[in-house]
Amino acid sequence: MSNPSSASVELLDALVDANHVLYHQGIVDAFGHVSVRHDRDAGRFLLARNMAPGRVQAADIVEYAVDSGEAVRPDPPRGYLERFIHSEIYKARPDVMAVVHNHSPAVLPFCISRGARLRPVCHMAGFLGGSASRDGPELFEIRDHAGAASNLLVSSRELGAALARTLGASRVVLMRGHGCTVVGESLPVAVFRAVYTEVNAKLVLQALPLGEVDALTPEEADATRITNEGQAARPWELWREQVRRLRGLAP
Amino acid sequence: MSNPSSASVELLDALVDANHVLYHQGIVDAFGHVSVRHDRDAGRFLLARNMAPGRVQAADIVEYAVDSGEAVRPDPPRGYLERFIHSEIYKARPDVMAVVHNHSPAVLPFCISRGARLRPVCHMAGFLGGSASRDGPELFEIRDHAGAASNLLVSSRELGAALARTLGASRVVLMRGHGCTVVGESLPVAVFRAVYTEVNAKLVLQALPLGEVDALTPEEADATRITNEGQAARPWELWREQVRRLRGLAP
Amino acid sequence: MSNPSSASVELLDALVDANHVLYHQGIVDAFGHVSVRHDRDAGRFLLARNMAPGRVQAADIVEYAVDSGEAVRPDPPRGYLERFIHSEIYKARPDVMAVVHNHSPAVLPFCISRGARLRPVCHMAGFLGGSASRDGPELFEIRDHAGAASNLLVSSRELGAALARTLGASRVVLMRGHGCTVVGESLPVAVFRAVYTEVNAKLVLQALPLGEVDALTPEEADATRITNEGQAARPWELWREQVRRLRGLAP
Amino acid sequence: MSNPSSASVELLDALVDANHVLYHQGIVDAFGHVSVRHDRDAGRFLLARNMAPGRVQAADIVEYAVDSGEAVRPDPPRGYLERFIHSEIYKARPDVMAVVHNHSPAVLPFCISRGARLRPVCHMAGFLGGSASRDGPELFEIRDHAGAASNLLVSSRELGAALARTLGASRVVLMRGHGCTVVGESLPVAVFRAVYTEVNAKLVLQALPLGEVDALTPEEADATRITNEGQAARPWELWREQVRRLRGLAP
């Protein structure tokens, strides 16, 4: 764990905790995954082996190469089929330090109904809109890239690259019939965004029957995002304390 | 427990755990039941005595004959009134190794509203559609078999056989005003399908107000089903670990 | 506890457990109450003092007279303002052995929207319809009895009697802007009906957007009710075991 | 803690518990805050430092001046950006003894959909209407005060004063795209109102598809509010006992 190319213990611990937080918050179930860019080598990232996020321990974390999306060490444990989501986004977006892929329950309806848009409607979710995505996240239609008979999985470098192109410079990309992928400048920010993407989606679903929805202006979205990212430690500390307590660890 | 015709201890344990998993996941409440085909005698299956699934222990499991739907041993404890759901499906479908019957809360609306169809809308639920059931599961209307004054229960071999005919070669059958029945090639697969039938139903209910729903194509449904069945161990291990911990057992 | 007019310890224990079950099942919150008719004196009933159901212990149970709705013993602890719901129903309905009053969350919409009917749509809730209430429970409009400026509480013998008249020979009565009252031939049956009134209400709310709702026929409702009452011990044993475990008691 | 200007230990303890109750009841998540007016100096109020309410301990409580919205002691810990919500309401409303600000999930849709009104529809939420707010709470549109590019936060005395003006003599004010603020004549009453504002909002959202909603008359709203405030200790004792048990404290 202490050779020069190893990621820091703090980063490993944070990634394990992030797996449990996302499960505890209902953002992933037995499926979904979260990665973080290596803190001593920008060409690598850390991701659990193929398993349910709520069971991940430090020994389950594997180093992957950004370039290939394959494990760095020989003879690695079985990986997630969709690890290319992570590798291709890290490749296309040097600013991204963490990636969450999930089947978030209130977000999925926006990946199912034609023409639906997930605009930010509350100040905690400004990151969904703003100058980078004025109408909310784009939808990745895998039929355009893999045809009408695919298994919907982003299971190759090519499909990962196509997803990264749809993400563009924004922070969230919806995936038709599948879920979404969320990025952040840090692990706490990516987890924060994954949770509040779900919160905002629930709000839109509940607000629809009441009348025309009043979304944040792009300027409001940008302003709230900047303010809230300065507060991302607040939920992170709460959530991390909760999952560490559930695992019998010191907070 | 060790005479030649006994089911393996592993199968018994797995069936007990499946009862608890289905309760813990909210798929059954005090009602509903899960069975597994005997692993040393294809003409038998295992099912708990008449009790809430969340309270089942190994001593509560009873062997039933596929042919009659009656307990093998003399003087058995009281059985479920609807054990014929299980026996007649095992009879009609040699490929089926496990059966779940439930009143799954988000699935029931599709058993109540005339003309509603439960099409697969996310890649975890491809088993609902595909070549075997292009428009999603069929609805079993018990009025067609038991008249308009029945207690809605599948409480005879004849009604069980009628239900099995409506199921046909598919994996899920809806039951009007009642619930659904889900089958699988193994216990983990049947439990997986029962859980994700509920997940998919919730998604459709939430997506409806957003606009026209974009279901998986039959080809996508088949492809995702094949891929996901290769991953069925992932949720099974998570869920089993959870319910064993709740019961104070070693994971 | 052993003088001839005392209720049995078993009944007291069951009433304490029923309070906790209704709280644990989300049927009551800090408000709502459940009573049982005295098992050695049909002119009395047992009800907790004014407190949250989830905190009730045996020492909190008070004997009330059916005739007056007042406590039997002198200098009693503060009672529920709406104890007359219980006394007047026991007076009007000798067949009723237990009464639950609650603000059940999915039932309340049917007490708020003009013209809404809570018909039974699943076989667990046949008691809502049948020959005694073909279109589902009636709505008690307190404005008809207390005017348009009341506090909506059934806080007198007169209002209790009016509510009992609206209940008539049925099993559930809705109360406008307030909640519902559920009766049973035993405590387990009344608790069962309170829980499945909520379940059925959720189902109707979820099924509405899918299309025209197919309710049970009155004959189906009667038949399912009779069958399910023979199964009322199953949930009761599960629920009771759960709340006793939560309180650190032997199941 | 015992110098003359200190708040009582009882008040401090109650405020800590109120933070945990609001988290446990789902009214705040990692964001939101609750304050209480100092019980020995009406020109001060108590509020936690900038942190998640569910983690607050007595040592985290800070005294603020009503006049400035700034901490009384020099070199205070980082405060909530929106502490001016509290200070300006205490200034404008001498009758108010406690203030809750939150992003209550079912209330937010009423802060998002144009023209939606949150009228009281059940007797537990009469405080939402009545003579002081006949059509339910007013909506504070921050664009009218901070322009169309703000971060939506009430982060100055001026914005706090504008919010207090929109609140007027009522008990709840909605905040566009943001949440709500609830006041009370005591801490238990403010917490009660925050919880039942959420309950009432859920009811309206669920009742809408059933037909025209029948709200309480203003006279019913006033009458139920007066009655229920006499019962506010009942939920407060239940909720406080629950969160103290969760923290391992004596109830």
C-alpha cells in the first residue's frame, strides 16, 4: 500500500465509504458503481471489483488504467461490465475526479419517457442546469450506437466514448432505459450530485400535477451550484458518519 | 435430513433465506410464498407451512408432490391455500426450478386497471418482455375460470392449471385484483425477477405522467435478460447477507 | 388485576401490542387510538389514556363505560378527546369487539376529494365492500352535524352517535378532512382491516393513472372477506412478534 | 452555562433534540436549521453552527443577536448562510419563539409549480389556513428581491426582512425553488407545524388525482389549530423519546 504509485489510504477509505453512502442513500441497489481518479497518477482510477456497492471493503478496490479501462495488475478479479463508463469519462474530462453510475429510482422515469427533461427546480440541484446544460442533462440513446438489439450496457471503450461525448462539459448524463452517470471535481461532490439528482427528480415528478413547473434560470443554476459546492462537506460528513457507524467503525 | 430422498441442506437454507429476502425487500408482507423444486426429486417441491414468510425457519419447510399439490408426509401442518399455484406450474414447466407468489405493491395496480400493460422499461427487467411475452406479462382473470363470486384464490388443481396456461412460456403472470406469480430457473433468479418486477412497475407508474413510455424492444429485452441472469448472484449475496445478519446468523 | 370485573391480562397485553403494531405499520402516528371491548363486561371497553399509541404500556390502559364514554374509575388520567367514537360504536354495534381510529395516510385523500370512493380492488380488502357497503365506505361529513366552524373532532356522545349511524352495518367509515374508523369482531381483525384499508387505498391511488379501475364485485368482496378473516392470525402473529422484539420483550 | 444571560439548560437540550427530531422525521436532511428565542433575553436566539442538524450536540449551539443576525461571542464558529431568516423573523414577530427552515420534500412541489396553493385539508394542519392565511401560505419569490441570477439564499438582513414581510402574521411561508420556513409560539409547536406541513402537502399531492379537493374552511382551520396546539406535547414527547434513544440517552 505504500509503494509510490499506490493511491493514498485516505482516498481508498473515502471510496469504500462512498460505496456505502450511495447504497444507504438509495442511489444504488445491488447494481451501480462509483470510482475516483488516482491521487498520485492521473492516468489511473480506483473502482471496486464486480460486487454490490453495499458490500465493498478496501480489499475489493482495484486500480484501472484510464487509457484501456482494464485493471493495472495482472490476473485481476472480475470487473464491472461497464467500467468503460469511468475510463472514457476520465479520458475526455481531465477536470473530473470522481464518477458515479447508478439506476437512481426517481431519475429513471426521465430515461424512459420520451421528451422528458430533468431541469433543476430547487437550489440544491443547480448543477443539473446552468450554462453547461441549459435544459438539464442530455439523454444517451444507446440505440444510436449499438443498434436496437443491444443489452443496453456500456460495455466497450467505443460505447464509453460515445457516452462521454453526450455528457460533454456537463455534470450528469441520462441513459435511456438504464440510469444515469454523474461526475464531480471530487468524490464528495460527485456523491452530493448523485443524491440531489435523485432529490430533484422526485420533486419534478411530484410537482407536475400541480401545474407548470418553474425551473431555475440558467443564472440561478450556476449561482446555486457555486454556493452549494462550498457546502458539500456538510452532507458528506453526515453520510459518512452514518455508514461507518452501521459498519461498526469509528466515525 | 440425510435419507436419499431429502432435499439438500443447502437448498433448504436457501429457501428459508429466500422467504426472508422477499419480506425484507417488501415483495411479500404477511402473505405470499416462495417454493423451490426438490433438488433430488423433480416430482417434489419445498414450501413453508401456512405462515408469514418473514417468520419461516427450516423446520417450517414441507415437501409437496408436484402431481397432487399435497404434502408428501402424512398428517402435515396446515398448508397455504394456494399451493396449487406452485404444483401446477412445476408440472407444466419442467424448466422452472422456483416459484414466487406475491402481492407486490407496485405490481398490483397493473392487476387492477383494465388494459394496463407492464412492459419492461429498464434493462434490469428485460425478463418481463422479449420473444416470450412481447407486450409484457399476461393477466389471469379468475372470473373466467371461477365465476364472478369467487374468493380470488387459486385454491385447486384446476385453477392452478389455468394459471399455468396463462403463464405459458413466459416468466411472470399477473393475477387480477390479487398479485402476481414469478418463475425462475433457480431460486436466486426467481427472487431477482420478483424484486425487479416491482422495481419496473414503480418506474412505469412514475414515468407515465412525463409522457409516452419508451419500452425496451423485444430484442433488447432478450439481450438484457441473458446478460443480467449472469449477474443474479450479486443481489442474491447482498440480500442473503442482510437477512442472515438481521436473524443473528453468520453471513 | 384479578377482581371479577377486570379484563383478562391476555386482553390487556393484546391491546398494548395492538397500539404498537398500528404505530409500527404506519397506520397511526402520534395520534389515533385503538380500543377493545371488555371480555368480562360487554358494557365496558379498554382504551389508553391520552398519549401516543407507540408509547402505550399496560399501566396506561383505562376502562371506559360504553354508555357514557367516560372512565369507570374516579379521577382518571386525561382521556382522548374522541373516546366517544369508541363508546357510541360499541353501543350501536353489539357485534363489534374492537375499534381503530386513525389518520391513515393513503386513506385520507379519500376523505378530502369530493366524490372519491374507496372501493376494494384487491382480495385482501374485500371487507371494504360487499353486501354491507357496495360502493365502499361512506363518508362522515361533520359539517352536517357540527356546522362549518367545528374543530372536526368527534368530541361528544351526539357526534359519536352520528358517526355510528354513518358507519351503519359496515366495517369502515371515512371522516372528511380527518381520517377513518375501522371495526372488527376481534382485535386482530380490526387491526388487519386498518392495515389493509391503507394498503387498498394506496393501490387505488397508484392504479388511477393506468386506466379504469376494476373493483371487486360485491360477491367477490364478501367471499374474500370470509376467507381472509380465517387468516387474520397470520399477520397478527408476525406484527406482534415484531413490536415485542422492538420493545425487548419475549415474542 | 450559569451566568445570568445564559439560556437555560432545558432550552439548550430541547433545541438539540429538535434538530434530531426534524432529521428523524425527514423534515430536514443534511440542510435546514431550527432556532429558538433565548429564554432570558428576547433580543437573542440560539442556533447550531454550520452543520447537519442530525449531528448537532449542545456544544454546537451558538447565541445570536436578533438585531444583527450575528453571533454574540467574538470569533464564533462558521454560521449558517441563512441565519438572517431567523433573526429577521424574531425581529418582526415578537410572538414567535421558534423558527424552522427546511427543504421539506412534499412541500417543495408547492414552491415549484406556478399557482399551486397549499391549503389545509386535514384537521392536523389547520395552522396553514384560517383567518391569518385564508388560501394557505404565501410564496416568497426571491427574484423580486435579489434578481434572476441569485443563489436563492436568504443570506442578508435585507432578504430576511423581505421574507418576514411575506410571512406577515401567518405561520408558514413558502420559498420558490427552495423550501419553507415555519414559526411557532414554542419549540414543540414549531416542530409540530413543520412536520404536519409536510403531512398536509403529501395529502394534497395524493388527493389531487381523485377530484376537487375540499379544504378546511377558515373557521375550521382556526378551530382545529386551537385544539391541536393543546395536544402538541403528545408528538413532541414521542419524537423526543425516539431520538434520545437513538443517541443512547435516557428518554
